[in-house]
Amino acid sequence: MRAQSEAAGCPLVRFHPKKGDALIWHADLVHGGSKRELAQVTRHSLVTHFCPVNVDPEYLETTPSSGKLEHAPGCFYCYPLRETRD
């Protein structure tokens, strides 16, 4: 993907947040992570995905999950199922 982006003239842009900053982007935007530049600095994050109620995200079919759970009328959520450790 990086080679295709470079060939199209799209530069690599790094996000250097300060405490309290948030980054919101469209799911179709090419994105990824990189190694931490400073090992002593944490990279805590909160990731959420939103979509219309009549759309099922592809990851519901490709990743083990709870399936859609209704929280309130017309409001659903799901979560990935993780392997448990002994």
C-alpha cells in the first residue's frame, strides 16, 4: 500500500498528538500504525466504529464477535471475542 501511495504522490503523514488530542478519520482512509519513537511514552487509545443501523460491518463476518447487541431502541453494539488465557 505504501508503494502505491507514493506512486500516486500521496505523502506519508505522521500524527503526533499531545495530551487530550483526538484523531477522527473516515474508515476508507488508508491508515496504519508505526513503532513508538519514545519507548517510555504510552499509546493508549480508544477505537470505535459507527455505521447506519441497517449496515453490518464486514468484520462481523470475518472476526469472531458477540454479534449485534441492542443497547436501546435502534442502538446496537458488538465486541470482538478474544481467546482466554489460563
